[in-house]
Amino acid sequence: MVPGVSHTIGPQPAAQPSSAGESLQHAQRSTVGWLKADSIASSVLILLVLTGVQRLIGFVRSLLFCRWLEPDQLGQWDVAWGFLMLAAPLAVLSLPGTFGRYLEYYRAENQLRAFLLRTAVACLALALGAAGLLVAMPGIVARLIFGSSAHQQLVGLLAGSLLAVIAYNYLISLLTALRTVRLVALLETVNSAAFALAGGLLICYWQPSAGSAIVAYGGASLVCVVAATGWMRTIWQQAPQECPPMPHRQFWAKLLPLAGWIMLVNLLTNLFTVTDRYLIAQFAPGDNEARLALVGQYHSARVLPLLLASLASMLAAMILPHLSRDWEAGLRQQVAQRMNTALRLLSLSLTAASGLLLLAAPLLFSMAFAGKYQQGLSVLPWTLLSAVWFGAATMAQMYLWCAEKAGKACLATALGLAVGVLMTLGLLPQLGLLGVVLASAAANLTALAAVMWFGCRLGLRADRGTWLALASPLALCLGPIAALVVVAVVAILGSPAVFLFLRSKHM
């Protein structure tokens, strides 16, 4: 049974003439309406609108955190947030990641209640175990995350926030698997807004520290979980009460292999994203406060690039269904042509946007950031370069997904991660923050090159114009004007391909 249809499972209450009964029935109908599965077209529209709102809220929040927090406190928050992103899926073995593949299978078998109950109990037990481990070893955990046992007071806050984030991720994975895109998008937007509001209030009226940001982040996740209890109750009530027998061994043998692959992908992706800041916190010259302040400087230099990287990820996800349709139709050469042109458009657009951001950056750093992050401003061209190459690698990976070569995408990420770690360890002591951003750029370039190499072996056949577009972000190191000139020249040379891409009937 699909949630949201008119019939329900189990005995129905008798009609009540009272206004209270009518209000209850109206509330139930409203709850079920929110759980109605959305069509693909409406899903895309909702996703685009609310994703834009989320990005705007997140961008403004990042600006305010940079302005209100001192560099060392901002650095503490950065590594704490990275830990939560890394630990949340790892702690529960990425079991919620399997919902998109197996929830409909077990619902069709009338075993949805058993599926939800077993995964919820397993995730709860694993989450409590992970949080308990943090609380039991605060000194060790503080040294691993923050580089010093002096920050033990933050470990308890991290443990509580970890539980809230895991519960929120479980909720979002479940609602996504049920295809309730409007509800997922609403909760994501509420989560972002609640975090921004709570973070701002706690920093301004409690204490301007990383602890305020950690409490706000966990609190925002908890608010969304509590707010969704009505929908969760409806999902449970709609599931068949009597389930056919399902042996535990057979159940976990189906879920755990996929969960293992998802956990590997999550681990590699998150490590690729957060490793450089942890290396700064552990190995940068100076005392612990100086190292965390350097993380804060790096955070300020990543605010604008992260906006571009998130835009690239969204565009890559949108183009994948179109490429997959042509791939399944046997139009492999057409897929390769469109991927070439998509890479040109994305690389040139992000490079042009980066050039414009570089022009506005001095004013932004002096006014919005209160002039506290001059080191971040000095390395901004390199972080923007990394963001463009990251976005291009994300787009190019869609070709590997079409070819069902996810393992090669993981290998490319692992290669980039290895290069980034080795270069950071070698350059950080001599060059400081500049060494870190150079290593990050090299890591993203390595991942991009590996993805392109795998893609070309599978028929991508990148042409000269694509390689020029992918190399064009290097001009950011020469200044914003040089970058914009290079973009204009490469765009003019590739204009026929761009015109054909835009005129494509299939896109």
C-alpha cells in the first residue's frame, strides 16, 4: 500500500459527531496528504526551489558565524562539524542508506513494520554505543578531534548532537525512500533555518563559542525529528499489522552487503572533504589554539567555494537521469558528447563565477568577516580552484554511474584522498595554510584526472575543448581579470558545441 491513498489498514474508528472528532480526522487527513508520494516533475520543482532557499540560509549562516566567532572557535566548530558528518553514517553502518533500495521491496512483501522496527532498533543500539564510547573516553576523543585534551567539555555536546543527527538522518532516509519529496525538502529547510536561528541566538546571548554551534546543530536536528513524529506514527499505522515470517539471518544478509558499499562511499567522500582540517588541527606549527585558528582561517576561505561546489553537485544529480535514458537507449556516443559539453559549461561557468567572487572578496572579508580572516582571503583563489575541479569531477562521475562503474568512482576518490594527505603532511610545516590549499587543489585535480581517465576508457572521448575548459580554472591564480579573459576565449572557441547542447531536444 502506498502512503497517502484513501484507504487504511486495520479497524476504522466510528464517525464522531463532535467537533473534536472532526478536527482529529482533519489532522489525520493533512498528515497523510504530506506523506503522499510526489511525481518526478513535482519533485524536481520542489527540490530546486527549496534547495535554493537552503543554500541561501546556509550561506548567510556561514557569513555570520565567521563574523561572530573568533578564528580558533570557528576552527573548533569546523572540525566538530566534520566529525559529525563523518561519524553519523559510520556509527550506524550506513543502514539508513539502504532504505532507497529495499524499503519498497519489504513494503510489497507486507513486511514494512518488521523492516522499520529492526533497522530502528539496530540504529538506536549502534548510536547509543557510539555516543557512550565518546563519553567514556573524552580525553582521547578530544585529542583525536581537536588536537588537545583541553577540549573535553565539547565531547559531551558532540555525543548528544551525534544522537540527534543520526535520528534526523534516519528520518530523512525513510521519507526519501517513500518519495515524499515535499516533506523531505520542508524538513531540510526547517533544519537549516532552525540551525541558523538557534546558532545566532546562542552565540550572541549565551557564549560566542564552538559549543553554541554544536548545541544549535544538534538541537535543529532534534526539532525536526520531534516535528515529524506525527508523520512517523502515520507511516507505522498504515503498515500491515501482521507480517509474514522473516528470518533475521536472511534479512541482514540482504541489507548488510549494500550497507557496506554505501558506508565505504560515505567514508571516502567524507574523508576527502574533512581530512585537511584534521591534519591542520593535529600537525600545523604552533600551539593548539594557533592550529585551530588556522582551521578557522581555512573555513573562511571555503565559504564561497562550498556554494559553488553544492551548485555543481545539484546540477550533476539533475543531468544524470537524462544521460541514463540515452545510455539505456544505446546512444553511447550522444552521452559522451553531452558529457563533454556539460563539463565545458560547468567548468567555464564556475570559473567565471569564481572570478567575480574574487573581485568582491576584499569587500566581503573586510565588512562581513570584520577583517579577521586575511589569511583566508590570501588563499581564496586556490580554494575556488579546488571547488571548480571538485564540481567537474562530480559531473564527470555521472558518466561512470551510467556505465555502472561506481567502484571506479570510489577508486578515483581514494587516489585524490591519498595525494591530498601526503602533500598536506609534506607542505603544511613549511608553507602553512598555503601548503594545505595547494594539497587540496592537487587532490581534486587527481580525482578529476582519474575520473576522466576511467571515463575515456569507457568511451567518453574528451575533446580538446573539454580539456581546455577543465584547465581554465588555473587562471584564477593569476587574478580575477585573467580568469574572466580566459573564460571568454575558451567559451568563444567552444560556442558551437554549447549551442548544440542548449538546442538538444532530449535535455
